[in-house]
Amino acid sequence: MTRLRVSILGAAAAALSVAPAAAAEQCAPRADMIKALGEKFRENPTALGVVNPNVIVEVFVSDQGTWTILASDTRGQSCVVSVGEGWESAVKTAALPGT
């Protein structure tokens, strides 16, 4: 799990330091990214974490299981770190006795 976390954090930091020409393809203002994720993929914010004082990582997930990880900086710029399908929440709900 730690190795995955380090990989994601490294990718997030790298995504926000990409050369402007390459970044234009995967980065946009955060508000535009969130709007597009909601309208095109029906993905909603599910989790977030702080990478450093200038960057947060956000996970957006749809009911169909598609997901996107964004890295967003303090200037309001967001970059796609990764996307995929088959998201499953690790949260388990315990059954109440008698149900």
C-alpha cells in the first residue's frame, strides 16, 4: 500500500510540473475538470489527500465504477494523474443482528 501511495504522490507532483505544452492536454482549471467529470462520466468526489502545502489529490468515482484521480494546486489548476474502471469501495457495512 505504501508503494502505491508513493507512486500516486510522485505522479501527482509530476503532473503539476509537466512542461506547458504537454500539460495542456491533461490539465485545466479545477472547476472545468470537475464539471467535465460530472457531465461526461457522472463522477463525483469520493476522497482527497494532501500531497504537500501546494497540492491535493482527489478521487472522483461514478456509480458505474469509472474513476479519475486529479492533482490540484493552489492556483486552481488540476491535472489528471490516472483514470480507470472497476472502482470498488473498501468500506464494508456490518449487518445488524436479526437482519
